[in-house]
Amino acid sequence: MIWWEWFRHSLGKRWFLWTLFVVNLLGTIYGFIWYGNQLAETPAYLTPFVPDSPTGSGLFTLVLLTYLLGRHIPVLEALAGITNFKYGVWAVCVILAGWMMGNEVRGTDVMLIISHSGMAVESVLYARFYKLGLLPVGIAALWTLNNDFLDYVMNIHPWLPSVLDPYEGIVGLFTVLLSLVSISVIWFANSKYTTYKV
């Protein structure tokens, strides 16, 4: 369709990159503020592993900046693509699960679903621009799976809706499986549709 072709063509345009850069930067700042209380209660040496979603969106913001500067950093693209997709999907699933378990539907939850869905979608849309290989994806996979280990063994995972607390183990298993899915999705989307033109 004409509008879809126009949209795909716009992904590499500077005005579009700048727009996404600003949106992601503001969302990342909001995300780190959101994690403020949990960060304050976490030992300093573990704090880099706590703010999952803003870290993913922050990495993707840096990818957009490199594109605006006319550069590619494969490890950054792999980390950003995988984590931004993963935590976008994870947050949406956790919020929806909370609703299904009886949580009240709040306006902030709706906003978070929209913003985190955007994180996942943009990661896939830009996958055709990533310059990935086995080494960058391997490094990103190790980081992502190590983060899961720390989240659910050291108990520094994002705070869950209280109705999901009894199911922490299931959420942990889901998170690891989602990491594997995210790695596969970004790898497949990149290898199938790579253009490298941005």
C-alpha cells in the first residue's frame, strides 16, 4: 500500500529519526524516574541491571543518534534491538496479566502499554538497518540472559503488580523464554530484511 511504502521510506529520513530520537529520549528519562524508588533500595553494584525498560529505550536512543551521525555500531544495535523489543513486550504482557488477575485499569497503565508497544515495534522496524553478525548478537544475548539471571536470582527484577507476586517464578521463566524469542526475532528480521541504508 502507498502509505506503508511512504512510512518505510520515512524511517531513514532525518526528520523521522530526530522525531523518534526526541520521543525515545523523553521516554527514557521518564523511565529512569519511574524506577527511582527501586534504584534507591538496590545495592549500588546492581543498579545498572535494574531499570530494564529505560535501559532498552536508552540504548535504542543511542542507535538513533548514531544513524543521525551516519554511523553504525553493531554491538549497540544488537543490544538495543533485542532489549528494547524484549522489555517492550514484557511490560505489556505483565500489565495485561495484572488486569486479568483483577488489577484496576489505570490511565498510567494504558500509557505504558502504548509506549512499550512502540518500543517493540520500532526495534523490529529498524532491524533491517542493523549491521549484525554472530559476535554482536552473541554479546547482546549474553548481556540479556545475564540480566535475567540477576533479576530473578538476585531478586532485582522490576517490581511486579502485587497480584503477580505469587507467580514470580512463572514470570521469571516467561522472561527467559522472551529473551530467547527476542534474540531470534531481531536476528531473523535483520537477516531477512537488511538494507543498511540509513
